[in-house]
Amino acid sequence: MKNNMILKQITKVEILFLIGLVFIMSLTGCDNSTAQQKNKTLTKNGKNKQDKSSELLAPDFSLADLEGNTVTLDQMRGKVVLLNFWGTWCGPCRKEIPDFINLMKKHKKDGLEIVGVTLTSGPPENIKAFADKWGINYKLLTDIKGNETQTVTALYGQATGKRITGIPTTFIIDREGVIQKRYVGPRSEAIFYNDLKKFL
Amino acid sequence: MRFIFVLSTFFNVILSQSDPVSFSSNIGSVARAGEVVNIEILASMEDQWHIYSVHKITEGPFPTEISISGDVIGSFGPIIEPEPKYVFDPGFDSETYYHEGDTEFSALFRLKRDLEPGKYPINIEVYYMVCNERLCYPPKVKTDIVYVEVEEGASRLERTSFASLNNQSDNNNSHTDNSLLGILILAFGGAIISWIMPCVYPMIPIIISFFGKMSEEKNVSRFTIASFYGLGIAGTFVAIGLGVSILSWGVTDIAAKSRYANIGNFIATDPFLNLGLGILFIFFALWMFGIINVNIAGKLVNKTDQAGQSSKSAYLGAFLLGVAFSITSFSCTVPVVGTLLVVAATGTAGGMLTSLYGMIVYGLVFAAPFVALSFFPKALDKIPNSGSWMETLKISFGFIEIAAAVKFLWVPDLEWSIGLLPRNVVLIIFIIIGTALIGYLAGLFSIGSSSNVKPFRLGRGRIVGILFTLFFLYPLTMSVIHPPTYHYDGMPRLMDEFIEALVPPPPTEDEIARKEGWFVDQYDEALEEAYRTKKPLFIDFTGVYCANCRVMERRVFPQNEVKEQLDKMVLARLYVDKKDSLSEVYSKMQFERYNQATQPYYVILDPFDESTLADTGGYIPKGFSQFLEKGANKFSKRDYNEK
């Protein structure tokens, strides 16, 4: 419900600014720096608990873990969640895996939860085999029976106003369930930790 | 702040809608029904973005998949891609093969053979994932439609094979060992096998009789006449080889070449020739029984004597006997000779010479024991009581000549669909002949001049003859009792093969085969099925007249380990010797692709590009399952089966 509200809000605002956008964007030459700026904005807003309307609440979702149990994001409320959209077929995503493993080893005790939403990577057995091979020590989620991971991907794209087209895409969700940061493309352990530490 | 956020958000929405890769497709020129058509699919990628190879697949990224569909597609050809680039991808910890920039793919397909002229839609579907250094877009599908224009006319030869349009696929799978040494070994070994083929038996009494008469003549050199006889046998093969070489000289039309190479099959199954041979053998039989007494050999010799010349005609007679011997044995020698004819049909000087040498070796080795036999009458003379002995032998051979006549006569009967000599009738005739022969040998009745010889005594020779006949009566009777059933293996294999060489093929086998899932004379359909189900395609090039084919079907295919392998494949049985256009297509296919004109010939094919995974030929009692396994394993290793 919350998500839908945010969605509608964004859509309305977007329609309002539709005409002015193209012009301004051509000036700003939007790229990563803009994204960083946006993220900084988000971070500040996240800390400011009075301004609820500008907070970007992470949409809840239900996905299956590799044993077939249903897992929801709400179950992880109270933990800092690193939500990683990835696939076994995606080279840049794989680069991040060892760093995630290390982060998990070091900061699980501090309340860190890493969740990999595994896209179009085959049946859970295949993903499990992959996870075992790589020694993945964090939660991997996949489709329950249809293509729920796609739905979740679309949901997070809509929620943040920016479609997730490429992976890896990773979000930091704080203990209150607020999206604090979005990364497109792979990052190193150090960068993740640097951003995570203020929420841990 | 909020404003900037929304701005950047919207910008990114727009950005994400532009895909870094776009596709466009284009179809080749106007085509005709049955021809292979090429669809060009151009992938244009933005700088630094890449899609992955179709065929070179490594663990990790999804390969690009291109599929086409349409009602007019008869069978699918290969998807051709340019040589992919490769790089060590640390994310995958392995090499990955990819395409970047503008990349042109080709999708080949064959049009159905029964199409009206017009424009037909072909749907194209490309499934791909695109990545750069930092990001991957999840796999997605793009579709397109192109229209193929079909014009009036028969398919053009140079456009009917995937290989002819697929210049990128290396065509180095020439399987026949056409080296001179290989050919000579084949010719030598083949000749020795031909000695024991049933087709040569009927001629043996004629040889003995002819040379028996000759041995009485003093002015005929035994050695010279035997040489002429040998020359007649060997010369026939050499002449046929040369004939095919000359016919194929400078001919580029593969269909014509394949026809020449299949001349062996033609000779073995030509109704007129077989009718002639059948009548000849009836004449031989009557001669053996002493009912007619046209002593060719004697006449020839007498004539020459009168002329006072050296026995030229006797030599000519010996020579012609050799020719007749070669031709009558042709239905058994075709498997070996066929290979030599394929070489001859290359239409080059090298091919001509190689086939010539091969034919000489084959002819000489094949002739050797029968030339030796021509000395036999002399040795026979020294056996005591040879007159009565010879007489009995002659009468016995007379029975065999009748059987031989029936063997040749059912060919025109079958070809012209007369229906007088169906399989069971032929079998029963053989049984009657065999029973009569036993009766004769046991002294129950006598024939012709045998009455004026010595009183009947059941000697060693007669007992051997009876046992020998019983030995063949057994499988004949079994074949009648157990009507021709596919996969019938209750008979020793040698007998089975023997019978199949002598009697009309059981007509119902294809029906049973179809029920077992075989595609009979339906290559394109089988190929399509294999392509769809991602199974290797097993092709059984076979012939209506092919004895070894029947034996393989009955004795080898049902073996558990063979069946197990066959179950994993799509099965096609293609006849090459039916007198119809499809057989022409298939014999051409066998010749063109595999350089083979003998059956059975087995090929395991990759349905994705029609390339050969394994092939073998002939009767393979042992190791056939290994052959199948080899093909299946090769198939499973092919890249495109990952998915």
C-alpha cells in the first residue's frame, strides 16, 4: 500500500515536470555523479525521521529461498539489508560475490543481512549448486513459481523511480526499511562497507 | 533536492528504454520450393556493449539464441555467426566469447517442397543478453518478420544443401579413404568376402560343366582358357569402373554422378536384366537336368576344330562365361564395388586410375578361386566312378539353378508389381526345390540320364548334399512359419542374411518401423523433429534390396544396448533404391554428403547444422551401440546443447 502511494506520487510529479525535464537534463548531463547526488539526498532524508514523505520505503516482497521457503523483506526488518539484484549468468555480478561473502563474515554480527535476488538463473537446484561452489554465505532468493523476481525488480525500479534494466543493481535498506542507497554496477567490499557502516 | 531527484529519475527512465543493441533482418533473393534460404540478421551494438556467442558457449553468460519459424519451413539449417571475440572474464573466471559492434548472423532454412509461388512470412526470434564491463541486461526476446518470396520452378541444385550456402562451415568431413592403398585393401578384402556370397553359387555348376567339357579337348590350352575366363570376370568389373569414370568425366552435375555411382544398384535391381538372367538360369537348369542338351562348350570346340584354327571361340566362350559370372554375382558384389564406383565417379584422372587399380585387384582376387575351380574337372576325372558322381552333382546343381532363376525372376515381378512371386511364394518354391533335391539325393526318384548309371547307393556325397540342403531348408521353413516380422531374431544370422539375399523383401517392415517411431523416407520431417527435440538424428540409408539392412534391423537394432541408444535419437530410414524421386534425393544425399553409394549406411547427424557426428556402414554385429554412443556423446558435447 505504501509502495503504491509512493508510486502515484512520483508519477504525478513526473507528469508535471515532463516538459521541463528534457531541457534541464541536457544541461545537467546526468550520469553517475547525478546518481551520487541523489543518493546523498536520500541518505540525508533517511536520517531525518521527521520528513516521512521524502523517505523511500523499500517495498516488501515475497520470494522463495533455495529450500523453497517463502521469505519476505518485512521478516528482516531491524536489520541492515544489502539487497542485490543479480544472476548467475552475469559476469559483473559474479565479481561482487567474494566481497559480499567477506562483508557477511565480518558484519553479520552487527546486524547485516545480504539478500541476493537471483534473476533468470534456472531452478533452485542450479542456483544452490552455484552457491555451494562459490561458498555463498548469504541469503539467495528466487522465484516461488512464476517470475516473482521480475516483479520485484520492476517494483524496486518503480519505487525508486528508475527502472532496473541492468544488473548488478544493489540497494542498502536500513533498519527501518528505508532505501538509503542504490548502486548500479559492481562495487568493492570497501565501498559497500563505507556506506553501510553508518547504518550498522 | 526533491526536484533534482525527480529529474534524475526521469532521465534514467528514458535512458533505460534505449537498448544498447538493435536488430534488423533481411532475407536473400527469390527462392524456389525445396531450396535453402538465408536470413541475414544484423545486430548493431552500441560502443562497449556486447552479446554472447551463439555456438561457443561457456559456463555463465546466456548465449544468443536465434530461432526462426514459419509454415513454409521444411527443415532448419544452421545458425551462422562470425568468429566471436573472446576475452578472459574475471567474473566468470573463464574465457567468454562475444560479439560487439555490428555483427551479422545468418539463419538457414529449407523451404518445403510443395509450395505455391508467393510471399510467406518467416518469424525471427532473437533471445539475447547484452553486457558491458559493468552491467548486464537480463536476457530478453526480440522478434521480427521477414517475407520469403517463392517463385515457380524446380529447386536449383546448388541451393538445396545447407552446406552449399554455408561457406563458413568447414567441409573437411570427407569420410571415405580414397587413398590408393585404402582402396586396394578394400578391393582385396571385399573380393574375399564376395567368394562366400550366395549369388556366386548358381554359376559354379556351369563353370564345372563348361570346364569339364573343355578338359576333354586336347587342342585347348587349359591355362589359356582359364586365363580368358578370369579375364572375363575381372574385365567386367574393370570395364564397369572405366565406364563410370568416362561417363563422369568432366561432369559437374552431382545428380548425374550419383546415378553413375549407383550403377551397381541399378544392375542388381534392373527388372529387364534380372528377367534375362532368370530365363538364362532356367535354361541352365534344364541343361543340368539333361532335358535340353545344347552343349555350348562342346559346340564351340567342335566349330573351331572344323575350322582347323586355334580354339579362338573356346576362349571367347570362357571369356563370356566370366562376364556372365560377374553380372550374375552383381547383386552380392555391389556393396564392395559400389565404393570403387564412387571413386570412379569423381570424374578426375586420379579417381579413374584409383578405381581402375581397385577394380583390377577386386576382379583378379574375386576370380581366383573360380579360375582354380576351372581346373577342378581334371582332378575330378581321377576320382573313381567319376561319371556317376558328376552326373549326380549336375542334377543336384540343376535344382540350385531353378532356385537361382526364381531369385532373379522375382525382381521384375516386384518391380512391375505383377505379384506372382511374393515373398512367401518364393520361400515355398525354395522349400519345394530343397525337398525335391533331398528326395533326389535320397534316391526316391531319378531324373534324366541318371537311370542308366549304376544302381543307387546312398554314398557319402549324397549324405553331405542332404545335410547341406537341410541346413538351408531350416531357415526357409522358419521364415514361412514366422511370417516376416521386423525384429525377428530367432534365426542364426548367416542364414538370415542368406535368405534375405534370395527372397523378396518383407513388405510390411516400414509399417512396423513407423509404429516404432521411424521416419521412413521423411528426411526433412525427421530433421525438424530432431531439431525441435534437440536430439541427434540417426539416418539409416537403406535399400529395398539390401540384405544386410534387413539383418541389421532384425538382429542388431533390437539389442538392448543398441535400442537404448536409438531411443535417444530421432530415427530416419531413407531408401535409396526405390524407383521414385525421393530415393533419388536420398541416394544423391548419401553420395554427395558422405561419398557413399552402398547400404546400409548409418549416419548420426547434428540436426542444428546437418553436420556428421559419426558414420559407418555395412553389417556391424558388434560395436554398433558404441558407434551410436560415440555419436550421442559428440552431440552432447556440442555447444548449443547447453540449454
